[in-house]
Amino acid sequence: MQNAFWWSIKSFKSGCSKRSICKSSYFDEDSFGEILKAAKLVADIDPKILFILQPNYLDMNKGIIEDCLRYQKLCAKILKDVRILLKCIS
């Protein structure tokens, strides 16, 4: 099932325009390998495409913000613009 997911992402690449963005929502149980794989797919299209990391707000107490900052730094090695989008709940 997971291979079919990544295959569909790769096949989608050809239809992307230069004005695209990519938002990667992730959870505490997601591996950095999956996030890096998504970042590499975006970089293959165009490393200037905006890449947004959005952690699951339910995992905020599990150190996910620190992980997100680390992921941002690593993804920024292959992408020009990596941002973090936090959802605030009141």
C-alpha cells in the first residue's frame, strides 16, 4: 500500500507547476525518512518550491516541535524554502 502511495506521488510530479507548494502534515509516529523522501521528491521537481512542515497539534507535548525544527534544518539542505506551520488551539 505504501509503495502505491509513493508511486502516485512520483507520477504526480509531471503535472506540477513552478508555482506549486507542498505541505507535509506529520504525526509523532512518522519517520524522518518519510519526510525526507517527500522533500527529495519536491526537490527533484524544483528545489525552490515552498515546503511546509505541519506537525500534528495533538503531539505537541511529545517534543514534536523540536523534531520539526530539526527536520526543517535537514530539509533546507535540499530545498530553498522550508517553513513550519503550527496550528494553535485555544
